[in-house]
Amino acid sequence: MNEEFVLCAASAYEKKFYLNPEFDTLPESIKEELQIMCVLYTEDVGGILMLVFDEDGNLELKVDHEENDFAFDEIGSVLKVKQLQQTKRELFESLELFFKVFYLGEEIPDEKKPC
């Protein structure tokens, strides 16, 4: 079974941003950063951007667009997703850790333990 858990999404079609209410406990600054990032993405290339956790807690950026949307910039979309994965790496890693600990019940790896 392939479980997915939507963190947030933005749509250029509906001009809306959605944050899963399950994540209301996230700091306001993180929620704002996610909203700005998603809305700017859809303003730039169009379509729909979703941030989704897979069943292992990995955060994926999923892009979709309507079939008849000829304004959607497919090449720009791929480039923008790669750019976001680089520039927002720290944010995404923190969100993955948050999800793994609070939703999957994993232990936080302690980096201070001696080898």
C-alpha cells in the first residue's frame, strides 16, 4: 500500500494555498515559508505544486497540471523543483525529521553519541 500524506499544496488555477491542518503545530515562520515557496512556484510556472510525505517519511515535490493548460512551463517546472530541492534542503530535511518523529514514531538520531 502506497500511503501519501499531503503537507501542503498550491494551485495556479484556483489561486489557493492549502496547508494540511495536521501541521498547524509547525512554527508560523515555517508555515509562511511553505506558503510563499508554493505560491511563487505556481505563479512562476503554473499548475499545482504539492509537498507530500511518502510512507517512509521522505518529502516529495509533486507537480501536476491540467491537460489543456498550454501555459504550463514543463521545463521551467523541472528546473524550479531542482532549485527548490537545493535552496530549501535544510527546511525539507527538518520537515522530514518532524514527520518521522511525530507521525511515524521514529527515534531522533543522536549525533552526539560516540562511535
